[in-house]
Amino acid sequence: MKKKSKDNFNLAKLPDQPGIYLFFNENKKLIYVGKATSLKDRVKSYFSNSNKNLRPIEQMIAEITQIEFKITDSVLEAIILEAIYIKKFQPKYNVLGKDDKSWNYLVITNEDFPTLSTIREHDLHNLGQKIDLKIKFKKIFGPFPGLNTKTILKLLRRLFFYRTCQPNSGKPCFYRQIDECLGVCQGLISKKEYQQRVVKPLILFLSGEKKKILRDFEKKMQKLSQEKSFEDAAVLRNQIFHLKKIQDLALLNRSFFENEQFAENKIKTIEGYDISNFGNSGLVGSMVKFFNNQPDKKNYRLFKIKFQKTQSDVDCLKEVLTRRLKNDWPLPDLFLIDGGLPQINAAKNVLNSFKIKIPIVSLAKGPTRKNETFFTTDEKLKGWIKENKKTLIAVRDEAHRFAINFQKKSRKLQ
């Protein structure tokens, strides 16, 4: 923790790292706490000419006699730490700027297999008038001002595997298929184990105790390795890695990171394409659609290849995309193509012919058919692609499955 006097804040020496900043008045009372992706940029912005005439910023700046900051490993941890400070100290200018519409809480439900969700302060207050919140929720965290709620839920699911599926439904949910669910849907994990592996670490993390989680995970990983439970040890190893390297640049609604914010805010709908053939006479193209990482099966489409007589995936893809774009169907935020550079270049040419500027990603298997290689028409998406590889692979695999199933049904009818 660093302390600065009013006469010498040394703003230039603030770190270019995520964290929280704390403004104190002459009575050493905390009057404001904020989160930042870059402490240097954020704190300096308060003292820029554009802010000096804005109330209540002008009034708050006049009261500041001391600035302190705490560096965090990630923006996510800065968000959590800010919420802890707001709840504990109720800083004057945080409360003055409070807006029930923008203040959110994270809640862990009180059930056999608890899940995580968000609720606005106004709705939480109204609910508390009707029922005892301790009965409905195991734990409530917040408030979280200016939070991108969908993104934080997505990130926390990737880190801790909390369920979004129906327990013991018998079928693997979407997130089970991409290794982001421990099998609650299939009855593969007990209530007790779920509490230990999911709920307990999630509560610790949202309480600002990441270091304790890492220590616990590392001990458990070593024990599992000694017991030769290598698969479970590998899950913990991956959790430890992701906790140490949290990718969270789009968590703030006012993110300073344009590329990541673009991807998170814009890419909701993905269309995936695959070409399948059963000899020259059995060429078919499939189109699947995902919305918010979930299959949208009512918008799946199949195209029997009409104009190509040879097994050219590139030419067939051109035909499928051309026919698709001639229809008045809503356009996606991203096109996903199965294949490499020839396929993505062909898709780009088709979209250009329709004057459509939507990013394309193609996904090609490596020589061993194990490593996946991604290509894109938009360099800004590289970070987003890295974060969403599992979803993109799932879309590609679903397009392939849809085409193959059609082929199998067609053969049975012949």
C-alpha cells in the first residue's frame, strides 16, 4: 500500500496494473474506492482538465488529501476487492453515486447443488421484503458497480465449474461437453463433493481469498497425484493455471480495452458451417447457430449441394454461403468455418460480394488431428478466440454432427 500527500500525489509513479484506488479526506476517512484495469491511467483521469468542472468529481477531488492503492493480479480480483471495501466502509462518494439499476450482487443459491447468479440491488431489496434471503441464498456478495454481469458469470464458471444445468437429468449438458461442468447433469458428482470442489472455493474467491484457494488446490493436486488419480489432478492443475492467469479484460462495462470489449459485447451469435460428402452424389452443407454459447436448434439449416459435381469443399462452401446469404435470415455476429486458409478466403470473398462486413473464423485440425489451428479475418479477435476456443470447437463439432446425421438418415431411405 502506497500513501500520497495532496501536494505530492506522484501520479506518474502509479503502477500500470489492475487494482483498487482509495481516496481519503483530511480526517483520514475513506471517501471513495474504485477499481481499475490500469491504476495509473484511471487515477490520472480524475485530475485531467475534462473532469475538473464535473460535479461531484470536482467536489470530491477538493476533499482528497491522501491516495492509496492496492495492486491485484487481475481485474476480476479488483472488482471483488472494491465490493468488499464498499460494503465495509460505505464511502461517501460511492454511496452518493449509487444507482439501483447499476449496482449488482452475486448470489450463491441455497440448494443441493448451488449455482451462481446476479441480482440487482432493487430486486434484492424487494425480495427481502417477501422472504428470508438466508433461506433462498447461501451467500450474497456485493455490491458491484458498473459490472458486466454476463461476462463475470461466464468467467467464474470457467474457473470453478458451477452448474447451470439440471441435476441428474441423465444427459451431458453443453458445458459438460466442453469440460466446464463436473457432471452434475449426469449424476457424476455427489452433493458433498460438489460443495468441496465448487462451492467452497467459489465462496473463498469471492471473499478475496485467492491465495488460500491456490494453496488448497496445490495440496490436493499433490495428494491426487500420489493416489494416481491423474485425471482429477489434471483438473486441479488447469484450475490453478487459470486462477494465476485470469483473462478478464472485458469485465468492466467501461473497459479501456477496445478489442476485448468489442468481442464480449458484440459476439453473441455464431453460425458454424461444415461440408460433408458421401461420394459425389452425397454432398451436403450444414449450418448451425449458437446464441450465448448455447445451440439454437430451431435455426439449424441443411443445404443439399446443387451446382458442384466434384468433392471440392471450397467450392461447396461458396455455394452454401451464397445460398444462405440470399435468404432473409438474421445475420450472426461471427461466421465459423471448418477448414484452413483456402476455406476462410473463399468465405471472405462470398461475404465481400454481398458487401457484408462480419468477422470470420476458420478452424483446421493439425497433422495429427489433435491440434487445432485458428484463422480469422479480424486481428482484433485473436484474444477473444483464445478465450473461447472450446466454444468454437463445440460449434464446429455440432455442425459436423448435424451434417453426418443427415447423411446417415438419407442413406437409410435409399
